[in-house]
Amino acid sequence: MPRSDRLKEVRASETPEGEATVSEASEAAVAPEAEAPPTRAPRTRRPRVAAAEVSAAEAAPRPRRAPRPRPAQEEAPAEPPPTVKRVPRLLEQYRSRVKGALQEEFGYRNVMQVPRLEKVVLNIGLGETKTNPKAMESATRDLALISAQKPIITRARRSIAGFKLREGEPIGTAVTLRGNRMYEFMDRLLNAALPRIRDFRGVSRTAFDGRGNYSLGIREQVIFPEIDYGQIDRIRPLQVSIVTTASTDREAMRLLELLGMPFTRDGVGGGSRS
């Protein structure tokens, strides 16, 4: 028997039962891939870090991130300081002295019954608008300087043949003052304008309408310091109507007297041109 055959027999006799021989293992390896079960790829584990390395990493300072640039914000405009409203001097005088004196003199039970100024109406009548087209512009400018408020143009309500007047035609200019502007105008009228009239002896006491309202006629508008004599085209009269909340002329007269209205003693006003 050849030597190779004897070695095969010895190896076959030494293998225990149930174990595959070399020839069977070779045959199983030669089997097709379809019959072999799928094999999974071995998992790769992360290498463990030593405790000393971890503590050293924690102890090391972490680099700080650079701050993000903030978007440029527009600077809000600075708020203007609050304006303090100045109370007119004549209004302070009414509140401090005139109001209490009237309540004590007439015995008003309620403070709202005390008469006060309601409004002041300034009016310039113009009958020359047909012959002088610039008269309306000049009168409006003068009235705006005197009152510190823009006036309006008054127009005819109806046609009058005797005056050659048609409905809607401009016949003058007027302005109505209330509140602080009214008191400021009255202060200038009583303390600056009327004293400039030459030979002034006071205003009439009989110019009331019976309902507590007073009308004052001024011959020249140049008595007001706001008017420049060199810039006017002509002298024009001016009417001032003072409307109060008084129910009688006696109460209205006392109110104007306490405010500083220079009434005459004999009841008839006087004064010449300034």
C-alpha cells in the first residue's frame, strides 16, 4: 500500500465521531455561496480614553468663541425737552385776584357763575376793494400781525343795490381769538396800545349791548406796536368786540375794570388820533 493511503487511514481513525473529516470540510467550502448563511460585519468599537487623559482635557481651558457682530441699530432721535406752556399774565391776574373779587362782590354760590372772557373778535371793514385791489391783502397782513393768527375774509350775505354790493363779494377781514391768544391780545391792548393814543381819556361805558358784551372802536391800527408805520399803505380803523359770559352789563363792566380796562368817569369816552 502506498504511503499516502496509509496516512489517510490513520487520520480517519483518529478523528472522533460526529466531526467532519478533512475531505468533508473541503467539500463544504466548495459549496455554492447561496447556501451559506449571511455573515455580519464586525462592529468597530471606539478606543477607550484613559481617565488621566479625560481629566487633563477637562482641566484645559476651552477656547472662547468670538462674539457675534450685532446688526447696526439706528440711534433713536433724542426726544426734545418738554415745553412748558407759559400762562399769560392777564390770565394769572384773573385767576388770582379778579375771580375771587367778583365772587365776593356779587355773591356767586358756584365758582362757575363768575363771569369771564369768552372770545375777542377783531374786524376790519373794507369798502375800497373795488377801487384798490391790494386793500384786502394789506388789511389781512395788518390784522395777522396784530392778532398773531391768520384772519379770514368776510363776504356779503346778500346784494344791496344802494351800496353797489353783490352777494358773495369780499367786504372785510376778521379774526376770532380764544384761550391764551385772547388774553395775550387783551394784555397788549390795555397796557401797550391804548396808552399810545394821543390825549387819551378812557373808553366809553355805554358801549355794552345789554348782554354783557363790549364793542371798542379803534381809529388807527398803528397804535399797536406790531405795525410798522413805514410799511402800511393807509390808515384803517379797527373794531374790537369783547364777548364775556356775564349776564348783565354791570357784571361785564366790573370784570373789565378789574382786568384793567380804562373806563371814563363821566361815561363818555374821549381821545384823539395818535
